Amino acid sequence: MVNRLFEHATLVTLDDESHIYNDASLAIAGDTILALDQIPTDFRPDERIDVGGKVIMPGLYNSHTHAAMTFARGFAEDLPLSRWFNERIWLLESALTPDMVTWGTQLAAIEMIRGGIIGFADHYFHMDKVADVVAQNGMRALLAWAVFGRDASEVGTTVPETVDFIHQTQGAANGRLRACLGPHSPYMCPEDFLARTAAVAVREQFGIHIHAAETAGQVENSLRLYDRTPIEMLNHLGLLETPSLIAHAIHVNNIDLEILSRKRVNIVQCPSTHMKYGMGVTRVPDMMARHINVALGTDGAGSSTALNMWREMRLAVLTQRQAFGTATLLGGSEALHMATRNGAQALGFTNSGILAPGYAADCIIVDTTATHFQPLHDIIAALVWCTEPADVSDVMVAGQWLLRERDLQTIDEAEAREGFEEALALMLASPYTHFQTYDD
Ligand SMILES: [Zn+2]
């Protein structure tokens, strides 16, 4: 166990009070935060780190992504969602290989770690490969093996297989890995399949990660087919009986919100994707008023193009203020909370997301010495409005360095780039097949 003492830091705790300590110390004992500001006199550090006034804050959580989809970055641009799925993404994914998932995820991990992201909620295929990648690279992750429920044409696997995967993965890698069920969405999965998945979730007490209510067309289709909104469908079929993570949830009415407020749901908005595809704006003020946990995600690089949580944080504030006409919405630390502790809560890492004694030693150092931060009148405003991924100099998860003075500590970047290029070349050279159709 290594004891470390960070000195001369600006500590931004992001707990309820969002304390800021200037020229302060942070003591870490092994994988746990021991103390901040007031350090016990008998603490004996093995290593002292002079932070030189830079900011130490909790690491960021990317609460909805498809990490391996770095292979689709820039592959399907300027298309409506239906053509994005039908003419580009699902054709390319018909040639998906386990190796592509390994290296695509590792490439995403490099981008995420460099940008201060310590954990992600992944919804994709070949999740056993993702579990291996995360076990090795030191991040935290909640893994959902995506299932469409259309047997003959399925990419991936079946629900019974994902049940085995969840049992093997839950709590693995010293608790850095978590897993849940990943039915794709109420608009792509058959009704009876969703009901069966819900029954498994209740029986096994597994969480669920799903897409829902992304477009007005999806709601119209759902009302026409089932006489229920997508959220009413999830509730009716029993998919909200265990903790759930719902990506997007843009087109929700007040009845939907009442349902969500009574369940253990976490809503993840992905502003880049929402804006890029003209999908609309998540009703964050109405959700917050109902005490629904709202977190933030980048979505996959195939849609948002970048895994940049600083951009998502800023766009969240900007889109919400633009849509709801108020300059105070998501003020102060609220955007930072969505990207840190709300995400930790959504992923089930309840001992992470804030700087406090007893919490996991999960933190990042933001180098606020660059010109674009000056002057530092307001440290919270600087973090929300001025920070770019390249300003993150150090990343630590459970006391282990993943990035130290901008050098990756757990990933061989050259090897990852080479593996990625090889897997992508094979995939692009493979014949594609049309295996399903999206219609809104
Ligand atoms: Zn998504």
C-alpha cells in the first residue's frame, strides 16, 4: 500500500457544499482518500507530490457510450438517424469482430483517460473483451452487453449468455467492473423479448442500461403500436423495477416524468448527439425538480465524434439555458456534478465521484496554469467553461496512476494504434450484410 501526500493543491471536492481549498493537501492511503486539508500528524507518506497550485477534483464519468465505436468516428456524418443506422452503422457493424471491440475500446480508453474520464457506462457487443481491456487499463466501467432480441439476425449474444457474463463480471477487477443487462431499446426490441428481459432483471436483481425516447417519431410509433409512450412501455413491461440507466429520454411528457420519479432511474443526456441529429433537449429542470438523477455521456464516437466530457458539460449548460430561457440553470457546480458524482451514482460506484475521506482515491489534476484560464477569478467557472481534455495532466483511479504528467501509465498507445488499424482494415474489407432496419 502506497501512501501519497499531494501538497499545494487547489482542491475542488464537488460534494454537496462543493468546498474549494486553496494551497491545501490531500492524503491518500492506498486506494482510499484519508484526509484533505487537515492531515493527521501521524500520516507518513511514501511519496510527496507538489501540485503547484493546480486543481485536484474527482474524475469524470462518461455515463453513456459505445466505447468500441471509435472505429465509426466520421463514418456516418450529416445523416438523419434512420439513414445513419440503416445505411452506415448497422452495415459496418455486421462485420464487427471481437478484436475490433478490444482495440476500439482501448483507443476510446486512451482518449477518455487523457481527457480526465475515469469511468464509463458501455453499451455494446463482445463485452467480455471490454471487461478484459478495463481490467488491464485501470478504469471503472459498467458494462451492458447489447441485445436486440431478434435471434436470427442478432449481432452478439442472447440474454442467458449475458446473465453468465454479468455474474462473472460484477465486482471484478477489485470492484472496478460492474455489469447490467443491455436490451437495445423499446424501438428495436420486440415486446415479448423486453418482458422476458425484465423478468430476468427482477429475478437476478440486475440493473438495465437502455436507449429510449430519442425522437418524436419513436414516441409516435410507440403510441400507434402499443398505445403507450416509450417510457410507459418500459414501465408496463417491468423494465424499471431494478436500477436503470436510460440514455437520452428526450421526448418525455409529464406522465412519463412522474413514472420516472417513482423508480430508481438515472437519465443520461448526451448533448453533442442530441444537437448533431436534431433530436431535441432533455427536460433536465423538470427531472431535477423531481429528484431524478441526471448524468452526462458522450454517446459513441460514431455519433458524437469525440469522447470529450468537458464539451458535453458545456453543451449541457448551453442547450438547457437556450431551451428553457434562463441564465441561472445548471449554474455553479451543477454541471460538474452531472459529470462526476451523478455519473458515479448512475454506474453504481457509490464510493466515488467526490473528494472526501473514506471515498476511493479517484481523482484528476487539471493544469490551470495555461493562458486560457487566466485570471482565475472563479475556479468552478474555469473548470466548466475553459477546460479542454489536454489540460488534464494526471488521472488516478483507486490509488493507481492511469496518467502521470500526461504520460499514459497502463496502456501502450503504439500497440493499441497498431491493433486498431489491423482490426479496422479487416472489418472494412469484409462483406457487409443488412440485418435490421430502423424506422421513425
Ligand atoms: Zn447510444
